[in-house]
Amino acid sequence: MLHFDSDYMRGAHPEILNKLFETNWEQTTGYGSDEYTAGARKLILEACGLKDAEVFFMVGGTQTNATVIDGILYRHQGVVAADTAHINVHEAGAVEATGHKVLTIKSTNGKLSASDINEYIATFYRDESHKHMVEPGMVYISFPTELGTIYTKSELSELHDACKKANIPLFIDGARLGYGLASEECDITLSDLARLCDVFYIGGTKVGAFFGEAIVITNPSLLPNMIPLMKQHGGLLAKGRLLGLQFEVLFTNDLYFKISKNAINMAMKMKKAFIERGYKLFVDSPTNQQFFVLPNELIDKLSQHATFELWGPRCPEETPVRFVTDWGTSEDEIDSLIKLID
Amino acid sequence: MLHFDSDYMRGAHPEILNKLFETNWEQTTGYGSDEYTAGARKLILEACGLKDAEVFFMVGGTQTNATVIDGILYRHQGVVAADTAHINVHEAGAVEATGHKVLTIKSTNGKLSASDINEYIATFYRDESHKHMVEPGMVYISFPTELGTIYTKSELSELHDACKKANIPLFIDGARLGYGLASEECDITLSDLARLCDVFYIGGTKVGAFFGEAIVITNPSLLPNMIPLMKQHGGLLAKGRLLGLQFEVLFTNDLYFKISKNAINMAMKMKKAFIERGYKLFVDSPTNQQFFVLPNELIDKLSQHATFELWGPRCPEETPVRFVTDWGTSEDEIDSLIKLID
Amino acid sequence: MLHFDSDYMRGAHPEILNKLFETNWEQTTGYGSDEYTAGARKLILEACGLKDAEVFFMVGGTQTNATVIDGILYRHQGVVAADTAHINVHEAGAVEATGHKVLTIKSTNGKLSASDINEYIATFYRDESHKHMVEPGMVYISFPTELGTIYTKSELSELHDACKKANIPLFIDGARLGYGLASEECDITLSDLARLCDVFYIGGTKVGAFFGEAIVITNPSLLPNMIPLMKQHGGLLAKGRLLGLQFEVLFTNDLYFKISKNAINMAMKMKKAFIERGYKLFVDSPTNQQFFVLPNELIDKLSQHATFELWGPRCPEETPVRFVTDWGTSEDEIDSLIKLID
Amino acid sequence: MLHFDSDYMRGAHPEILNKLFETNWEQTTGYGSDEYTAGARKLILEACGLKDAEVFFMVGGTQTNATVIDGILYRHQGVVAADTAHINVHEAGAVEATGHKVLTIKSTNGKLSASDINEYIATFYRDESHKHMVEPGMVYISFPTELGTIYTKSELSELHDACKKANIPLFIDGARLGYGLASEECDITLSDLARLCDVFYIGGTKVGAFFGEAIVITNPSLLPNMIPLMKQHGGLLAKGRLLGLQFEVLFTNDLYFKISKNAINMAMKMKKAFIERGYKLFVDSPTNQQFFVLPNELIDKLSQHATFELWGPRCPEETPVRFVTDWGTSEDEIDSLIKLID
């Protein structure tokens, strides 16, 4: 059976496992005060071309989103996001559980634009009753988005400027950041991205680690109390070194970027194969999530030998589906899938 | 200057003022444990044709909505509402501040339908990732809606059945309940409404009282701990008798219904006058809020002698506006307005 | 029957009732944007000797405490208070419901001292695990306290300095402020108090109004978004002028101070009578709450003709009790009570 | 350098590492829907002698405490705990951040007794103002406590009965459960403990795992919605199998109990050595945390070669300290420590 359901199905990159072995009997202090965490922090800052930024590590994305958003917003503020945003749909109300509304903007491809933000802000402040409404206090985007799409440098710069103009921070959910940066269509670097937002995170869970997200706060005055905040949100890992050492491995010798590239190569090969066989794209994604519209007959046939997600409810004749590659997907897996569709 | 901005611009019905005078030097126990509150409770239950229901009093609508919704929902649940719902737009995130998401359904006239609910519930549970999503835990509607529209008995019965089928309670925000029930187009009674939902409230603030909303819990097992809940939400009035005596006055000799009728009569006279002069309706409202689309020229002219709300941002040539009547609006005020538009 | 249970048992001062009558048919805009509220704000600032402060009005104390505390604290912070503080005991967890811990200090007479604060802060930061603990983010005191006691100017100055040194704001709950300032033992003025804290409120509910607390923010940078905050906490009264006009009356011709003085005079007469008859004080209170330890026999006898509170559970032979006077207590009432104990 | 600071300083038991290696390239579905998690659940239920209980896995203790407590309590309720409880002191207000008060009872050795609970409940309901207070909605204890002490079967049975009588659930924080059960003074089994509470967890982080706590819900009606709750609290691990396989290893061949026993043996050897040399116990702990009162001179000398925690601020002459052993502590380490104190 082949598996393309998601990018969190395997364990971790073997070098991470090796590092766990090597360091297993060492005794270190807890909660991220160890040398591995310090090392990872240093490597990440270098990779981002940053000096005065702060780096913290948490276990998962939902936890990270809720902690960062709750930490940044004032009580009367909400977070602006695309209606398809992960925080709006698939985090079980974790942001609202901290007391904040997700203020949604309708999106067609998972992306927000500078003009979306400008218009939202302008409309809000033009409304005479805006003091009875939830004030937009920050903007959340994901890179890549939940639909696999990415922002160009120009789009991200404009978004950054729109946020600056509105005097609200820009937060980038990078749960799949590696796969965005490794895309052939991506014209920005990690440094560009770091420069164009106030806080973002580098996803490990879906990109080679067992778990872990590295939060980079490029504007540290925004979140000066991360340790108690993370603790309060239940996200301060006791054996914090486990996060540090995984990111130390991933950011040594560009491993993070290399394994991200593999996922992209496999995804592009898959995409080309589907297109060549005449199947339609549901979204034209340049990253590791591929969305096709397939005849139900083919879906049924494929399902006997491969797992993947229906993207929404089954339709009468053909249905959108999602296939996901990851850092560990092999050429063999893709070839086997292609054989199945022939 | 004439004022049609809203229905909370005057003080209270004179009989309420008289009652305040008469009772001023009495000493009663606090927090709603007094005889006036007991009396109001009894009168309201009678007016609703209910025996085993509970009645509580709070000062304002936002407070009431947040307390009831927070009290009913489990932690992982949200409240389903129209996108135009007061709780979704004009309560500064009070529901989210208690940790719960407002789950919105697109609406054109402020109303939700049974099929909206059925579809929302069906789509939710058909989604394989629904355990990562906010579970719909109750339905909120307003009667009349924020756009002045009302539900027919048949529509409300179907909504009630849809909620029963989904096993979630139906909550009716009745901040303007009197004006809905007094409408000529309304085919339901207070008893019907009480029978067709699990909890609702009878608005006093906008209908003759200085302030106050009477919460009627027809399904008391839903909210067995209202006193500590109200206290925790900052909504348990120390001099609780002030709420009791206002509702005692309003529910004596049908005063609530009579003064509601006045607002409707004045609104219908106003509506007729605008229509006769060729002005378009923005929404065809049978209650005390009237929405027209007026030429900007007329808006400017009227504004010199009357206050009313632009309904959204000013448009190039003509703009939607809202005129509101209330329990105290006089025939003279309407006549003066009509003269202004001639 | 005589009533000394609490200071929120009567209606309001007759001048407030008169004002309600006079203004009843006026139409004003809502939510505190009216002229009465502006007038009250001006009078209060004058009475406080303040120029750049902000004044807002809310309906009740619990609501005010939760809104102010939630608005000031960062997410990871808590509020330091005496263990007997109203917010810690009798507000049904309203502060915790906003997500913040009440950090208590043991107190014997309801008061906190500067050395309490200094020690709390020093111990906290000396603790190596303090980043895993709730950071003290502000100090709450009540004036008078829940036990009727008041702070001297010297005590309050020291508290103020301790907070300044710790760089955390001082918030004073003045639900009974008038009764504190009117006490013969009080050596501070309203201006002194305003100068020695960052935010406080002037209680109306217990001092002559039907309801209402006037929040004075002497350090406005602390709470720059009160309107949405109050709305979100369900505490922005629609007919806001009701709050404004009550405080306008109370702060015209020193009415607030004069009626407060009456409560003190009556309380002192009562206290003297009990002492002269050999009864012990439970707390030596210089304000309108009087605490005695009475033989159960006397309690039973008095209870036939007067209501008052047992202060804690009934003890075998004698039990602490509380008698409360207010702005409207008459000499006759006190004389009748004294006859009862003879 | 020797390390006795805490029990989360090493990696994980080698068999867990081996399992990670073996399974690394397998692809499984996420969020605990995998076979390893199912296997662990089965083994744990067997070890507990339970059939109808539910088992869930989370990453850390603070997260687990907040999720369970928030999930069980109604809005107006709080959790009763010892003042020394981890949730009251060292979780940065995580419980309060969910909106609930921690209701503390003074404790001398970290334990609550049945009479503590009975008295708390009786006092609460005897208080006439209890509807303005936070209702006790559940009881939290830790086993072993934060001071290393454990409950006897008789004490735990009485606590269980007190909770049953008060009709509130009993929750046991078992972050160090293995070390409690392995203690020579412990007269209860895992089955006993499971039978005597409504929900508890088996700590992995401190007992052989990289991370992970296994929540056992013996009264499943209490927490019927754990998946969305865990997700909302940011505690549903994407690669859920990592939790499953660790606990599968720990509950195969009694590994959990065997490695717990090692920590106890080492702790007892250490304790005996200190006592024989005339040093005083700060608490007489039968588990893996040992508390001594040591002369500052000795503390300074030891600190050159070993790390451990001062238990509170340094005192003038002698200061309480904590030494912690764990599943991996070797006889050599203890012998080296003993040499240091000679």
C-alpha cells in the first residue's frame, strides 16, 4: 500500500535518530536551557541572516499558533486570516479558546493579498461602530498555504507593507516552510521571509523531524515573555533538548533544504504524470501538496493500493483529491503510483 | 432635531419611573432574591404559558448572550449563527472572549433556515476531520433579526425541529422581541416562541425599560447554575429589584405588547410614506427598524433636521439608511419626518 | 423590621430620581457618548484634581474589576491581592474567567502593606523557577477593605512606592469609596487617592446611586481601549446616560461626600452603643460596615426585629456579625436598633 | 559532574530508542489513530485491570492537567488542590488560563486528606453567599506529591469516598506515578489507584520515555470529547504513534515498573547515606525525590561536583535541598555522591 495522505506519516530523518542515540545518556537541564537548543538557535539565526531575533521551540503547530497569537494580541483584538486558514478550520477553536476571534477574509487560493488587508482595515475604521467590533490586531498567513500555494516576493513585500501601514504585525505559519522555499516557483529565501514578517515558524514535524516547530521572532519586542507564555499554554517541553537537537541536525549542512527539495521533486513528477494523462488540477500547487480532480472510478481503483484524501465530500462523477509527498518520499513510490493510474 | 438612530435613546416608560418612586425607600435583599423579581418572574411565565421554566434578569444583551452561550456550550463547541448576527459583529468578540467560536452561515436577510442548519450539521459530521474542527453546539437566532425581519411560525417550527434532530439547543436573542411579536406580519405568539426554543430573552432595554433583559429558560436542565454564571460574567445586578420591578410593570396589563405596537404603527406609517414617495427599501422589514436606499442628496437634506444611521459606507449616488422607531415614538415625530422628505 | 444586611438595599438618592424624571423623554446617543456622561466625567476629574485622566462608567463592581484587571495584565500575569479580597472570594471567579490568577497574600485586617508587596516581589524573582510561575502584574486593594478598614495616607504612599519600584500598577476597588473618605480616621482626600494609584473606581451602587461605578484612570496609557474592552466584557450600558446623570448628581454640590458622611455618623453611633453595652468588636472598623462578636442569645433576639449578616458560620456561644449602614440610614433606624439591644 | 536536579535530564530507555529505529520508515495515520497507540492503550488497560476505561496520550504534564481540568469542570467551578500542587505553583497559571480557579487547601506534606475535602465542601455550602463563590467541581492530587510523599490505600480510599459523597470527580496527577508505585512504603497497586479515582495519568516523561503522559479515564462519561479537547489545547500530537510506541515499550514485560524500582533503590541508598552521616530530612520521602537540610558549607562543597536544587531560598546556616534519582540512575552515581559527602 502506498501512502500519500499527509506529510507526517513517517518517523524522522535518520540523522536525527542517530543524534538521539548518541546523546541519549547525557543529562541536560530542562525546558530549552540546554546546549543543543542554544546550538539550534544559533544555526537558525545564521540561516535566517538575523542577529537580534529570538528563537523558541515548541512541539506542534496548533500549540504554536495559539501561543503566538494569544501572546501578541491585546484583549480586544482578533487575528486576520484567510477563511481557509488552518487556525480558522482545523485547530478545534484553539485561537478562540484563548479569547480571540479569527477575522476571516474570503480567499480563493488560500492566500491573502495586500489589497485584502488594506480594504479590511479601511472598512473597519470607516465603520462608525468599530469600537463595538473586534479590532484587527495582527495578520496570519501560512507559507505555503493550506492549498499548497506560495507567495511571491512581491506579494509578500506588499503584505508586509500593508501590515506596517496598519501598524499590526505579520505572522507566518511555516508548518510546511521548507516545501515552500524549495519550490521551483519560489523567488524568496529564508532571509527574505524573515525580513518581511514579525514572527514566523519553521516547521519540523512535517519536514524531517519527529516533531517540533522553531519560532523565529524577528521583532522581539512583540513577545518578550515567551517562556511563561509557552508554559501557560502547555507547550514548554520538559526535555527541551529533543527540540534543539532535531533542529541542530536539520540546520547543519542545509539538510532541511535538501530534504525539502526531495518532496518537491517527487510532487512535481507526480503532478506531471497526472497532467500528461489528462487529469485536471483542483489547485495548481507548486509545493508538496498536489490537488487533482479525479473521476470517481479512478479514485476507487487507486484506493485499493494507495491512501490519499478526498478534498471535501465525494461528488457525483469526479471529486477533488489531495496527494502529499514528504522529505522521505522515494522515486519508487511515485513510479508505483504512476503505474496505478495507467 | 428628530432622532431615529436607535431604540435606546429615551429613558423608560413613565409607569416604570412611577414604580421607582414608589419603591425607592424600601429595603430589599440583593441579587434578584426580592419580591419584585419574584413577581416579574411569575408574570413572565404566565405570559409565556410556561410552568417549569426558569426566568433570570440581566442588564444588557451582550452580557446575556455571552453568559447564556458560555453556560450552555461544552469547551470544544461553538455557536452557529448568521454572519450578520449581533454576536458575530457588534459585541466586540464577547463570545470568543469566553473561549467559543461563532460558526457563521451566510445569510441574505439576517435569517437562518432549517435547511441551513441541516446542511451545516450534515457537512460537519461528513467531514472526516471534524474532530479537529469546532463542533456546532447550539444555534443562535435573533427575533427580529438585525435587519428587522422576523421568522414565521412555520420557519421557526422547522428550525426548532432541525435543532432537535441535531440534538443541540436553540437560543433566541429577543433584544427587540416586543417589536417582532407586535408586527402585523408576525403569526406567532410569545407562547409559540417559548415552546419552539430552549432559551430566549425578552428585551427590555429597547422596549420601554431603562435597561434589562428577561432570560426565559424553557429547558432548565441546560443552565442549572445561572446565579454563579451571571455573577462570574459580571452580570448579577446588586439591586436586582430594579430589573424585577421594571419587568413587573411591563408585564402588567400587557404594557409590553401595547407599547411595542406603537413602535410598529409608527414604523409602518414611516415606511408607507417613503414607499409612496418612490424610495426603495433596502430590506422589507415588518418591524421597528426600517431600511431605505436614499439618494445622497436627500440624506444630506434630512441630516440637517433628523438623525439616523447610514447602513454601511456612503455610496456614490444613493446609500442604504436605517430609521428606528420605539415604544415612545409619537405620531408628531413621524409626521415631521414625512414633511422633511416632501 | 430593621435592615442592616448591606448597603445596596434601598433605591437611590431622591435627586437622582428627580433627574431621571426631568430627562426621561430626552433622546441621547448611546454607550456613554452623551452630554450627561461628559458632564459627570468633568465633575469627577475636578473632584479628583486631575486633568489628563480618563473616566469611564460601568454598572457594577465585579464587572469593573474583571474588565480593568483583564485589560491591564499581560497573558502570563496575575493580580496580587489580599486573601480576603472581593475578587478572590465573592466574584465567582470572574477574574480567573478572564484567564488570570489571583495571587493572594495572607492578611489579618483586609489590608496589604508595602512590605507585603516588596516581599512578594522579591521572593518571586529570587525563585529560580519564576518563569514557570504566574508573574505578579498589578496590585489590587480595596478602600475601604472588605472588613471596613482603611489605609492611612502614609500606608497608601508606601504601597504606591512599592508598586512603582516593582513597576506594576496599583488598582483600588472603591466600591465603598465614599464611606472610606468620609471616615473620621481617614487622612486622605480623593485627590490624594487619585495621585497614589494608577486606576481606581468611585462606587455609586452602594453610595446613593441605583447602580454605577466611575472608573478613573490616572495613568491612561494603561488602558487605552476601554470602549471595546467594556463592550467585550458585557459592561457597556446602552443607555449610558443613566450612569452619567447619576454621577453628575452625586458630584454636584458634594452630594457624594455628604451622603457618605451620613452613613459614617450612623455607623459610629451604632458602634458606640454596642461598645458601651460591653460587646466586643470583631474588627475595629472606622467605616459603614461594623463587625461585632455577639452572644448567640442576643443574635436570636435581634433577628426577630432586624436583619444583618452572620460573618462566617455560627459558633457555639458567640458569633461574629456584620451591621451595615448606608447613605440613607436614618437616626431613627439606629435608635430603634439600640433599643433592641437594651 | 553528577546530576540530581530532576528526573527529566536523560533521553529515554534504550528499548524505546530501538523501537523508534525499527519503526522509523513506517507510514501511519496521525493523531493517535495508529496501531501502536491502540497497542499501548490495550496494554495499559490490562495493567490497570480495566475494561471500559478510555486511554489518551499527551506530550506533557501541564498540558494534560489543563486539558483534563478544563474538560471536566463547568464554567462556574474550580479545582480543589493542595497549596503546594504543581497546578497551583509551577504551571504558569495554565489552569486559570482556561478560566478556572485553583481552590487551595493548606497542606504540610503535599497531601490532601478526606477530612480536608469534607470540611472544604461543608464550609462552602454552609456559606450563604456560596453562589457568589467558585464552586468546588473536582479534586486534584498528585501521586507522589511534589514533596515525594505518597498516599496509603486507606487514605486514598477515604479521599475517593469523600469525593463520591460530594459528587465531584477525583483526578490524580501521576507525572511520577511509577516512582510512587515502586516505593517500599506503597501499599497500593496500579489497579487500586485506577479503581479509586475518576481519571489519572501515568507519567512517561519522568519515567523512561522521551516524553508522554498516558491519561486513563476510568469514568469515561466525564470526558467524552477528548480528541477535540486535546486538539483545542494544542496537545494532539501529529505523529501520535510516537506516544503509542513509547508506552507500548514501557508496558511490555513490566518495564515501567522495573525501571521505576531502580530509581527507588537508588534514592533509598542515597537517603540512608545522608541519614547515617547525621543529616536531617526536610521531608521524609519514600520516593525518588529526596529532601535534606544541609549545612551551607556542605552545599557549596557538593556544588563543585554535583548539581541539585535548593528547595527555596538559601538560609543563613543550613538550607533545604532536593536530590532526584530516575529510571537511569546508576549505582556508580550514588556511590560517587556518597563519596562527595564523606
